[in-house]
Amino acid sequence: MQSIHSSLDYFITTDQELFDQSFICDYLHNTSYWAKGRPYDVIQKSIHNSLSFGLFKGSPSNKKQVGFARLVTDQATFAYLADVFVVEVERGQGLGKWMVETVLTHPEISDIKRVMLVTNDAHDLYAQFGFTSLATPEKVMELKRQRP
């Protein structure tokens, strides 16, 4: 199911046909601190295999992509929010908050009990939606592999 949420000058969609793949790959590969250097083909695969959201300025027929977010999810029990960004020139208007709200209320994941994320600098944004630090971080584990 593809969805579109809109305001006067912006819209958010899950329709990947509208996404500017080059823009997303360029931002994540070159600008973001968390995905810097991530290969473009890996970024494209992650977009395709996630419930992805594009934030656009304008209308579907006359648009410019200004943000992105994606959920890695089984759409039943778990979701991981990743790669959330709004370009710097569009920040300060509540667009990031609107995008996170749109993602978290999407019908395909609105009943999921556990949504996780990792952030260096946006704790205040996510706290507005109920995100907290792990209650039992000693239970959480990770396997980090080096890319070939």
C-alpha cells in the first residue's frame, strides 16, 4: 500500500516511484554522519527492502525531495527507524517531526509494540514520540561486520 500525506507546501509518500534515488544516495553517502561512505548500491537496496518515506516540497507533479526516512520491519512485531533526514535549508519548520509522526502512524506499523532507533543528536525529537533510552541495555547485543 502506498500512501501520501500532505500539507500546504509539502507531502510525504511511500511511493518509491517518486523518490529521487540519486538525492537520497548522495545525502546518505556524502552528508550524513551515520551512513557516510555507504555504497550507493547498498543504499538503493535498503530503500527498496524497507518501508520508505520521501518528504517533498511542492506537489507530486512538481516536486523536489527534501527528506527521507525508512523502517526496517516485519510489519507485525518489530521496526527499526533508520536514515531519517531533512535537508538543512528546510529544517526548523517542524518537517522532521511531521515525518516521524507520519512514519509512526502508518497503518502497516501502527500496532507494532517495539520500534527502535539509534541517534547521536536527535534525542529531543524522538522523545516527543515516546522514545526512551533502553531500560536494559545489557540485554541488547549487536554483531558488527566489516564490509568486504
